[in-house]
Amino acid sequence: MALLVVAVSMVSPRLSDFLRGRAIESEARRLLAVTHAARSRAITEGRPVLLWLDSGTGAYGLERVDAGRSGDPQAQEFAPDENVRVSFDRSQRLIGQTPTGLPTPTVLTGPSGFRRSAGAIATTRPGTSIRWAPDGTIDEDSPNAIRVEDAAGAVLWLVEASDRRRYEIRTALD
């Protein structure tokens, strides 16, 4: 019995670290999938699509830019895991810093889960967004990085690829 207690006490901290790491990785992969969906939708519909972040509610989602008064019936909204923070970085090619060296993220936190919008989401979202043009390129004024950070301080980055058509997950800034 004592051997079992010792074994469990040695494994449990590693198991909790593993589970925390899975939360940040899962959120980064979900965000990457949302960026792919936004690009595909912009190309398919021939209209600009936004990936927006709302720091007030801790949500992010997709919607068509020109949805009009009736809203976007295909709009989607997501909430990050409660132990994960997501932020955009607007500084062009100085990922994680402004030219003055100060970090400038828009931080989001929220409860776990996914919510498909029951009603239309307004097309004029406050805050920062990434805009995909109908040709599948990312607007040059869009943030070039998304920071995903867990409660322990581990960070993953979704960084704009050099072709300006997609984002890719990185563990460090190159």
C-alpha cells in the first residue's frame, strides 16, 4: 500500500502538467481550425470574413463582414478554455512587442465550451479582428500573431505565414 501511495504521489504532478499542456494545445488547434474555416468561407462565398475577439465577453468567432441588418446566419462564436488566455498582437513583424518594447495584447478569458449562435451576431464587433479577403488572403492591417497562454505561463503562438493566406502554430517566436 505504501508503494502505491509513493507511486501516485510521483505521477500526479506530471499528470496535471500533462493535462494543462493539453488545454493550451487544444485551444491553439481549435483557433487554427477556425482560421482555416474563415479562409475557406471567404473564398467559397466570395465575401470578406472576420475572425473577431471580444475582450468583454471572452469570446471569439467568425462572421461575414457584410452581413447587413439581418446578420450572418452562419456566424459562429467560441469561448476559450477557462485556464487559457487568447490575445491578438497588432504589431507588424514585431511579434509580442510594440516598437517601444511594451506588450500590447487584447486578453480574453472565458468558460470552456462552444456555442453556435442562435441569433445573428452584429457585423460591427468592437476590438480587433482578422479579415480574410474573398481571394483567401489576410488583410494587411490584421494582427500577424495570436498568443495562446495557459495559467502556468506556457505560450503557443499562431503566426501569420509568409504567404499571408494562413496561420501556423509555433512554440517560440523566430
